[in-house]
Amino acid sequence: MRTVDPEQELDGPGGREQKLEVLVVDDSPVYHKLVSDALFYQPYTILRAESGQEALDLFARHSPPIVITDWMMPDLSGPDLCRQIRTESHDRYTYIILLTSMSDNESLLKGLEAGADEFLTKPFDPAELQARMSVGRRIVQLHRQVDAKDRQIEESSRIDRITGLPNHRAIQEWAAWQLKAAAQNGFSAWIVLADVDSFGKINEQYGREAGDTVLKDFSRIVKDSSLPADIIGRVGDDELICLITHVSGAYIAAAIERYRTRFAGHEFRFGGKIVTATASFGAIGVEGDEAPSFARLLLDAEAALNDAKKAGGNQYRVATTAKTKSGA
């Protein structure tokens, strides 16, 4: 997971301020020049639009964080443009400055209700525009800080802290999509459950930290022994899950055997001793034109895993592939 430093998000190399795109909307070339001149030495890149529709087209392509718009235009009014931007801007906040020659409270209220952040009266003082832009820049940065934190929290809520793999919540979401895609496009999907044998004894004998080490190395071995398209996650205390598509039962058996032998041959050092561990596996595949329940497949894979553990562990069982048909 990439760590975002929101305090530096608007800074470029060496601490220099990053240039922000500013969309200036006005049907008057004179005001375009006045705004451009006022911001000439400022850290902004100017996009120019002479109508509301042109502004919406540019906004859709560039998503500028700051918009300066005139109130009166040939097609859309400034407040109409504000409303459209607020409707279409979902990913990042846009700071909107409304240029107007009107100063009555009723007009200003209409602008605020439409979504404007700030007003600037025509003709404007360049220094005042620069000051309003500085405020807008800081508000944009504040929203980016909040968005970055939200992204980090959202991402961390789907990542297992110990292994760094997707957790049960993430696997449930992805599995539903994978199973649906498999049914729609006619390819196979497999669920493989893996469980470290005697994991509780490892924790009891060598401590919880040793158990975490075993789980981390087991996760790494399974991940490194899988294809890039395979989805590997942690769904239990010592249980991993693999979601694998477009392969046969023979491939699954070979893949599981690869996981099993590589982990069984891996050595750990705990308390001055060389220790090894083993794992058991259970798998179930599905083919057909109807997406099955992930919960149902998980129970079938769990049953196959339990059979492998009851047989003494360090083994695997591959259940019969489930066939699904619409209306069956």
C-alpha cells in the first residue's frame, strides 16, 4: 500500500509548489487576459473556455481543482455551471469562484446555493484574486488530505495486517466478481483453502511471534508459487484462500502440490532450533453458466480440507467440479 503524505501533495520536487490547473470561464477575451495576467507568476496552468458547454467539456477531460467562472454567459449561467460541476465532480473537490457584477444578497445567495465557494466582484483587483486563489488552493489541499486518508483507511480495511494479503472482506467482494465473470464467459473457477497443520501447537511451543512468522512465510511461498492473476488472501487465523481461474483440475492438483512441498521443505529457526511445518489443502472447482454462491463453494472447499487433515495432514483433496446451469 502506498503511503500518501497529504501535506506534500501540492508540492513538487524540492518543496516547490505544484502547478494546479485552473479553468477560467468567460465569454469576454478581456477578462481572460485579466485573469491570466493576475496569475502569470502564480503556480497555475490556465484552461480557457468561452461558454458553459465548452467549460463542461474541458472539465470532463481535465478535472481542474479550481474553476473561475463568469455569472453571465451565452448558454449556461455561472450558477448553472456550478450545479453541473457539483453533480459531475465526485472524485475530487473543485473550488469554484464566481465572477459577478451583482452584489445584492439575493444573487449571492443563489450563487452559494448553486455550489459556488467564493465571489469576486467585477472589475476585480488582481491582488484580491490572488488572495482568493490562495484560499482555494489550501481548501483543495485540505480535501485532498481527507481523500488520501479515506483511501488509506479503505485500503487498510481490506488488507490483512500480518500477511499483507487481502482479507476475508476483500476476498468475498472479488470472489463474487470472479464467479460471475466465469459464468458469463464460460471458464472454470477454483477455490483452494490452505491451513497450516498444528498451528496452535506452534504458537504454544514457540510463541505468537513464531506463529506470525510461519503464517507470513506460508503466505509468501503460496503467493510466489502462484500466477500473477491468481488472488491469494487470508480468511482465517491460519487459513489462506486462492481464487484461480481458466485452469483444469490437473493444473490445480499440480499447483497445490507445489505449495505443499515448498512449504514443507521450508525451515524456521525458533529458540535455537530448526523447525519445519506442513499444510493441508482442499479445493473445489465450478463450471457452468450460472454463478454459484461463494459461501456454498467455501463450505465445499472446507469439507475437502477437513478430509485432508483427517487423513493425517500435509495432504490435499480436490473435490469434484461443480456444474451449474441456469434453470437447473
